[in-house]
Amino acid sequence: MAFGGSINTDVLHDETFDLLCTMCEQKGRNREAEKYCVECGDYYCLTCVNVHDEVPLLKRHKIFGKGKFPSRSIKARSRSGKNQPMAPTERCDRHSHHYIDMYCQNHDDVGCGTCMAVDHRSCQDIFYIPEFLQSNTRISPAKTTLKKLESIATTLKAHYESFQRGKQELVKRKATTLENIRKFRKEINERLDELEKNTVTDTEVRYKAFISKLEEEMEILEINRANIQSARDKLVSADNNVSQNFVNATKGRNIANKAEKCIEVSKSQLPIEDIDFRPDLRLSALLQELPALGNVTQRETRKIKQVTSVKQVSGQKNEKSKYYNVSSTQQEALLKVKGSKKYCVKVQSDIEGCDIVSACTLEDGTILLSDYNNSKLKRLDSSTYTVIDYCDLPGEPWQVCSINKHQAAVCLPSEQEVHFISLSNRMTLTNKITTDFHCFGLANAGGNL
């Protein structure tokens, strides 16, 4: 006997499908799957896929039709208990609207279909990832990759900490270097203060001598002026004593004559000289030439290299041991040219172009140059680099050498001679020695040439 109402035919239907709707199957319904969601890994009938698309978070999931279903059927999965490999759910970094679902076996790289078409178009072994996983069971497990990642992460951490310690050491050395610069500047300031004090003291002493001499002359003049005034007052206030007036007049004449002589002598004592301060141009020239307080150079510190070796011990497992090789390099101070200038050292009597073969600095700061082409020895002012003196030589000079503050030596290879030059206000040749060889070099140390 039948009563009113409807019967759920989906539950009673006995037809068997290869692919079942996952949601319907969970509810005891027997509906064929029409769609497949890559992210969810589930199959949906047309009704359930509409429900899936109504959820905002699921709208962007990748949905496949029947033609693109994974090859293994839902029946086989449900009966055998084995899960169908799901498609990857990560989007491509370069093509965000595509999923990373392709694998290039030639380069062991993954990407989306666009990546494979662009970067791997010449590769032969490109697979869809779920299908590749179904047909390849000998794939290194994720645990192996995880261990490798953890090992690399540990190494990266160790290296990062090494660089961090190196940075801290550099910051400390930077502070020390800056402190040394300030200390050197302080020493320069102290030395300049000392030079200023010496110069001021010398000036004070010289002026004090002049002023003392003037004060002595002024005192003599003042005495004579007082004597003249006294004699004058006596003559003005004289009475009728003729004899006394004669005495006053006579003494007055003598005082006046003495005063006149004093005036003549004092005229020669008037200051006709003054004291001038002329700064040492070598100091100012040096300060202008220097680009910095000193040379800042780089040098290598120690390097730490990590070496990993594997030791085989009989009856035991392989053990890894780490050795650290610490190697230090010797400090190298590299000379770097900060700047250069050209100066003309040609004199009027030069016939050829200057060919400066050697140079040396004298104790007074001047510089000697040997001019090979013009057979001359030239002397330069170190502040202006101009020729202040020169002397002609009987041959082409080569090496010039300072003997002391009064004498220098220069060798003439072609003449097989060494000449000595007096370094007075005007350079002159004094004597020579003859050698039995062509001398190209001279040096002086401890009084020995």
C-alpha cells in the first residue's frame, strides 16, 4: 500500500560509476562525478560543484572536467584504499594565475605550463606532476630533502654567525682606527702648540732686547733734560751776585754742551731695524699637498675554512668530523698615488730636454736632481719645486747621493768617476775619485760611501 510522499532515488539507485561525487558519497548518495577540484582533491557532481563555487574562499580553486581527470578511477581508489595523488595547490611565482603542476625531469625543476613552454620547450621529459607520481614510485622521500634543508640551514646559521662576529670585530677595529686618527691629530696639535710657543718666546726675547736698549737711552735723555731745566731755572732766578751768575752761566754752558753730545749719540741709537716673522713655507706646502693625515690601506685578516671529511672505522658507522684551518696573511701596506703634479726643472743653459735619472733629499729639505741629458746637477726648493742652483758636470750623471749637510756625491758612469760637490750657497765641484768600472749606483751609510 502506497502513501503520499517522495522517495530519494539517489540513495536507492544501484547503478555503479567509475568516479563518484565525494560529497554525495559521504552522504550515502550514488552520483557520478562531473568535476574535479585540484586544491581540494575531491570529485563533484554538477550540483555539488555549484555549492563549492558559492564558497568565497573556494572560488579560485582549479576545477577540471571529465577529460582532465587523473587516470586512476575513484572506484579503484575506494576499493583498494589507495589515495589518488592530488595536484599541487601552489601558484606559480611568475605566472600567478597558473598552478605549479608540471615537472621537467631533465632539469629536475617544477613550474606551471607557461614556465615549461618558455624555459623548457627543448626538454624531452616533461610530465604532469600527479601522473608522474603515479608512474614513478622510486622518488626520494621528502624526509631526505628535509634533512638536507636542515643541514644547510645549520651551515647557513653558522656562516651567518661568523659574519656577524666579523662585523662586530670590524666595528671595534673601526673605533680603534678612528681613535688613533684623533690621537695623531692631538699629537700634531700639541707639536704645533710647542712650535708656536717657541716662536713666540723667540720673538719676545728679541723685542725685549730692543725695548730695553731704547729704555736705557730714554733714561739718559731724561737725566739730561732734567739738568737743562735745573740750569735754566738757576739762570732765570739769578740775583745781583755777579760771581754766582758767572758760575751758573758757565755750568749751564757745560750742561748744554753735554746734552748736545747726548742728543747726537742718541740719534744713532734710534731703532732702524725691526723683527719680521716669515713662516716656514715647507710646512704650509706640505699641508696643502697632503690629502689626509695618513694612508688608509686595506689588509687581509685571517680566513676560516671549514672542511668536512668522512672516516671509515672498522665495525662502526661512518663518522663526520670537522676541521678548521686558520690561515693568516701578512699585513700588506699598499702604496697608492693620491695625486701628481708636473714641475719644470729646465734652466736657461739647458740644450736638451731634461732627463732626471735620480734624486735625493738633503738635510735642509732641498732636493738634488741628476739631469743626464744636460750633464747637470740641479737643486730644488722643496716648497716651490723651482731650481735655485745648479752646477755643470764633466759627463752624464747617474746616481746622486747625500754625504752630509755640506757635501753630496754623484757618479758619472761613462767617465768612470765619482765627483763630490760642496753644498754651500753655490754648488761647486770639490774633488773626485776614479774607478775602474762603470758606476751606476751610490749609497752612504755610517760615514761610508
